[in-house]
Amino acid sequence: MRVEDLKFGERDDDSFTALNLMLAAWDEGSEMGVPPQMMAYAALFTALTDLVSLYGEEAVASLARGLEGRVEKGEFSLGRRVQ
């Protein structure tokens, strides 16, 4: 999958480069047979540990609390539902 295949708003070069790198790593893991759930947990762990080292626990906890409503509203749904 490429970021160009997704429908996003404005393109920021660094953001799109980072997303393309993540999608390429995801594709490589999938080709190697790594379950998508394991890759998702690894990606979340990596993201959260990096954010905590940059901004601290309280800021990341606040960010995480804000994700609940966004998930429930479907902001991260790409037209598929895993059951």
C-alpha cells in the first residue's frame, strides 16, 4: 500500500515520507508472515515510547485519552471492520 492510495488532505513532505516508510515496513512484515495485530502493537509501542521520550508521560497520556473519542467516531476506519 502507498500513501497516495489513501485519501488524505494536504501533503506535508516529512509526514508523507514517514508514512510511506511505515507502510513499506508493514508490507515487508506481512510478506514475512508477521500477523497484522503484532505489527500494530509493535508500531504503537514504538510510537508511544518515542513520544514519551520527547514530550513526557503526562503529555502522551493526554494524547492517548483523546484517542478514544476519535476511534469511536471512526476517524481511523478505512472502510473495513475487523471482527
